Amino acid sequence: MLIAQITDCHVTAAGTLAYGVVDTNRFLAAAVAHLNALRPRPELVLITGDLVDGGRPDQYAMLRDLLAPLELPYRLMPGNHDDREALRAAFADHGYLRADGEFLHYTIEDHPVRVIALDTVVPGRPEGELCPRRLGWLAKRLAEAPERATLIAMHHPPVDTGILHMDAMRCFGEAELGALVEDYPCVVRIVAGHVHRPVVVGWRGTVVQICPSTAHQVGLTLGPDDGGCASDEPPAVALHLWRPGRGMVSHLSFIGDYRKTPFS
């Protein structure tokens, strides 16, 4: 099974730019074209939050327009820039985005790898949280199929990356999540966004993989006194390949025109 992941699209209203400088809508259109051209074709696209930049209905309307050409099935998740109710309203035909309940959790059961989407959003706050209610929901879902290979998708990563200003906005409740993951070796990958960089961390018996944004990246600043900055490093799609008996391997497919030269 091949799962594609994109994240942190930060879509804006038509004719506007994120932060006044980044044409995030154009970047997402390029990501959609890239996904459509992938061979082999992914069976599923996970879009792991910060779908739009300000949680407004006009931004979600633009998001629908930009995703309309996507030829692959996709699932949406909220991030800290999203508004749950506006997302539900704009994608009311997406039955997995439940019309009741506070959190936008769901599972995807009809593939070789089970997917659990976990809502980490704290409205009005940049950081994420896994409260007892959310962890209780996850524990019940994991207990339902403890032998099935499972991927957990969340917007905020539960790990430190060394980029201090982003680590201050990670997902809290990570200790409790880690203890739960250790109890379920079926969790073969935790995928996240939020950091706008490719990051891989071995964690609590599994691997946490953070996908780059479809648009602007966060600069790699690992010094204790480094401030945050944006970077025009290339956007990418994460590809998570599951093969029975061989486990999961993840790749980045960079979006853009890059020359490929066959080996002689």
C-alpha cells in the first residue's frame, strides 16, 4: 500500500497571499498536479492540517476548488490554523468529518494499513494537546485491532525537533501518548506536519515522520540563540510504502521540475 501525505497548505482567499508574500494557493495546485502524476499511484492522500491559513469559509471554498482536480481519494485533518466548524461546513459531504462531537477523529479501515487520524487542535492556540478524552478515544481504537499495522496521523508532532521555536508549539500530552504507543507495536508510523520541515525521529518503539509543507518551509535553525525564519527550500510529498513482511518505508517526493538522467 502506498499512502501519500501533504500538509500545511495554508490556503488563502482567491487573489491573496499568505503573510502577504507566499502564493500558497499556487503551491497547492502544483502539489495536486504532482500527486496526479505519481506512478505508482497512491491509494490514499492524507492532508495533515493547516489546510487554510485563517479558518475562514472563503478559504475553505478555495481549498475545495484547488483539491477538485485531485484524482486520488483524500482525507482532511485540522491543524492549529483551521476552524473545525468551518471545515465541517465546507466539506459537509465528507462523512468522516463528523457533524457531532468536539474532535475530528476518525479511522480508515479499508486498506492493508489501518489509519487513525487524531485531532490535536487547541482552538486559539498554536500548540497541540492530547487530553485524557483524546487519549481515551485513541486507546479504544488501538484495542480494536491490536494486530493490524497502524499509522497514526496528527497535525502536531509529539516530539522535540531541536528547532526551539517550533518545539514550543509541539503536541503536549506526549508522555501519555508514548506510553500508549509502547503498548501497541502495531503502530508502524506516526506522521505529522506543523513544523514545515522534513524530520524523522525514532520514538517509543515506532518512528515519527514530519512532512514538509506544500508551500513555505521553516528554516533549519538548531542553535540555542537562533530565531525562526522562513525558507524557500522545495516543497514535497511524503510517500509511506507498506509491504507485508517488510514493514513501512517512507520517502520524500520533491515537487518541481528536476532533471532525471538514466544510468547507463
